[in-house]
Amino acid sequence: MSFKNQYIQDLYNQVVKRNAGEPEFHQAVREVLESLEPVLEVHPEYITSGVMARLVEPDRIIKFRVPWVDDHGVVQVNRGFRIQFNKAIGPYKGGLRFHPSVYEGIIKFLGFEQIFKNSLTGLPIGGAKGGSDFDPKGKSDAEVMRFCQSFMTELCKHIAADTDVPAGDIGVGAREIGFLYGQYSRIRNEFSGVLTGKGLTYGGSLARTEATGYGLCYFTEEMLNDHGTSFKGKTVVISGSGNVAIYACQKATQLGAKVVTMSDSNGYIYDKNGIDLDLIKQIKEKERKRIKEYVNYHADAEYHEGCKGVWTVKCDIALPCATQNELDLEDAKILVANGVMAVSEGANMPSTIEATQYFINNNVLFGPAKAANAGGVATSALEMSQNSMRYSWTFEEVDQKLHNIMINIYHNASSAAKRFGLEGNLVAGANIAGFLKVADAMYAEGVV
Ligand code: NDP
Ligand code: 2IT
């Protein structure tokens, strides 16, 4: 691979060297730098003022031991991370991921992407991400609580409502945010909006739970509308069955589509009659069980081992909502051969670079993660606003704001792509539109 601009090529080589063994971070940086080449031709000042060099280096990486005692009295030790990437346009903001695959490279790629996503929302939030290699699966509530308390005992030294505001991501939902908030509030002796995704009884925002999935569908509907079509009557394939997937399924169905699949890391279900979402919520949100349970209630639905098979199901629209690199070139070829017209990313970086390129080259409408899944963090920023005002908006008010934000993100990404001669390429458009606001701020704020 080679960049046209020698400075960018050297910068990328340096990123790879400095962050050896972190392929996900290299991938995220490469995609952004490729998109920005036409911008840097007309804005060389972003190179000469060191904006580019500073952008790829986090402000700070916090790494800590998380010791906790399991239900058998055995001491367990996990690793905790918070990477505060960029705060040029607002306090650090981004989720926490608890999953055994978490290491520095995953948090770095997520934190880097968060800079541009958060900028795209139009709200004043900088980029960060955190997490741990702790696996909440199979742990008791008491174990999860002890882990969260230990994690926050260290993390609370580095965050505050105007400094850094974490939220959920994979493995971190309402239960974990509650335990994390309780410990923060206890240690700091304050009641503040230091986390988002909080419960409604202690400062949470209505519609935050639904926001990422709903926002994904609002963005996708606008993209489809712009090309003379909509969700109505379409067959939709969704991967994942967590927070994002569940509310994407709900909104796509409300918009007139039929969702026929959902998955977890073990396998996927296919229900030709359309997914029974109440049942999914019962299995995944309440019982915390595996998705294969679904077929015990719906005899004519199918369960298939292995989550990759989900992309072989014929559909009009695909919404990857599980995890990074879950959709590769082979999957993209099958989707295109089966006639897919749109792919919109609910997860962060779910498509490999080769898969993304294949969709774009084959005229599939492609909604990149930074734009398409920004509704979650946008609503988190609305939660921060409500916390600052000590006031709450109704569900309808928050949902309406979210809807407007997603429509604006689509049009901003689309017009940025057009402005730089890349009409229809929302990957480039989202990267460019997100970058310009941050780059302007960094330039104005000087070398810091
Ligand atoms: P959840 O933990 O609620 O759900 C994650 C889902 O993805 C589960 O079905 C899980 O299956 C599946 N999954 C996780 N890891 C893998 C893997 N390695 N292979 C296959 N399947 C996997 O997380 P969310 O729904 O919150 O997050 C999903 C994606 O959306 C992530 O990429 C996240 O970064 C992104 N995102 C989340 C936002 C939010 O507000 N929550 C906002 C924007 C993006 P299993 O149960 O088997 O692990
Ligand atoms: O990837 C993401 O945007 C999130 N996990 C949500 C972050 C947030 O701060 O709400």
C-alpha cells in the first residue's frame, strides 16, 4: 500500500512502528489517512502545524491493574485501560468495553475513531475509549459489582464531568454503568454527569438505551431516501444481539422492514417470519442466555453454529452490529452476489478495508460506522446537557434531537465527499467532515 503524499506515508509508517502488534489501530489510521489526502492538498497547514502528527498520538494512555475477588474467594487480576485521545473540541468522551479480547490496540483504534465520530455529531465532545479484558459472561452480579468497583477505584482519578465522561460498549450495559457510577459517586462524594448511559432514576437520559440502534436506522433511512428508496418492504440481516442490534431491529421493523437474522459469538438465528424481538430481549437482556434458545420458542426458525454464516442470508440491507472485522471480503462478495443494496455499520469498524472497498466499488450504499453509529454517543452528549441543566427532556424530545442529528450527519458526510471530488463515498465524507472541525480547533489552539 502506498499513499500519494510522502509525508502521510512516513507518518503512517511511524504509526505502525510505534504501535507494533496493534493491527486494528493501524487499520483505523490507514482508512482515515487515505480519506484525508485530498484535504491535505488544499490544507498543507495541517501538516506544517503538526496537526496530523499530533492527531495519531493519544493525549494520554492510562493502564492499570484491576484486582478483585471472585465468588470462590480467589483473587483475579485484569487489565484496565483508558485512552484519552483528543480533547480539542470537548471533554474526552467514549465507551468502556469489557471483553476478553481487549488489549491496548483495540482501545486505541476505538479511541481514534471516536474523535471523528464525536465531531460529526456536531456536539462538543472529544475522543476517548476504555475497557478491560474482564469477561462479564458467566459472572454473578456480585462478581461484576466487585470488578466494577475495583476498576472505578483507579479510573476515578482520571475522569470527571468536564474532563472525561465514559459510557457503555460491548459488555458494559445498564448493570455495569450502575456499579461504576455508585463507586465513583462514593469515592468523590459527588453526584455528577461523569458517566452516561445511567439509569433513569440517577441522571440517565430517556432514549439513550435505544439511541445507537435507532440512530443507525435514522441514518440509513436518510441515505436510502436520498437514493429514492427506504426500509419499507426490505429484508434486513442484522448481526449481533446486544444493545445496538436489538434497537436497530426494533426501529428497522417500525420503518416497515423485515429483520430475518440476529447472532451472537456462537451462531446465528434465521427467522423467515421476522425476528420476534420481545423474545430476543427476554433471552439476551433479562436471562443473559445464548441466542440459540430462540429456536426453542419458534419451531420454524433455524439456528446455525458460527456467526459468519449470517452474511450468506439473502437480504436487501445488512446491518453489522456485533464487533470489529466481523465482515470480510468473502462475506462482502456473497452479500453483493445476493443483491444487497445497502450496508450500514452499527458496530465499530465491522467491515475490513477490503470489504468496504468492495461495497463501494459495487455501488452498494455504504454507511460507515463513524457516521452511522454516532447516535449513541450523540445521545450521551444530550445526557450530559441534561445533567448540566439538572433537567430532563421527554423521550420524544430526545428522540427528535437524535433524529435531526443523524439526518445532519448523513448530509454533512455526503456533501464533504462531494466537495472533495468523492461523491457518494461516505467513508471519505465522514472522515473528512469529522476531521475538519477537530483540525481547525487543534490549529487554533496551538501546539499542545
Ligand atoms: P453488547 O455487549 O450489548 O453486544 C455485543 C454483541 O456482539 C453480542 O451479541 C455479542 O455476542 C456480539 N459479539 C461481541 N464480540 C463478538 C465477537 N468477537 N464475535 C462475534 N460476536 C461478537 O454490545 P453493543 O451492542 O453495545 O456493541 C456492539 C457494537 O456496537 C460494538 O462494536 C460497539 O463498539 C458498537 N457501538 C456501541 C454503541 C453503544 O452505544 N452501545 C455505540 C456505538 C457503537 P456474545 O454475547 O456472544 O458476546
Ligand atoms: O462507540 C461508541 O460510540 C460508544 N460505545 C458510545 C460512547 C458514548 O460515550 O456514549
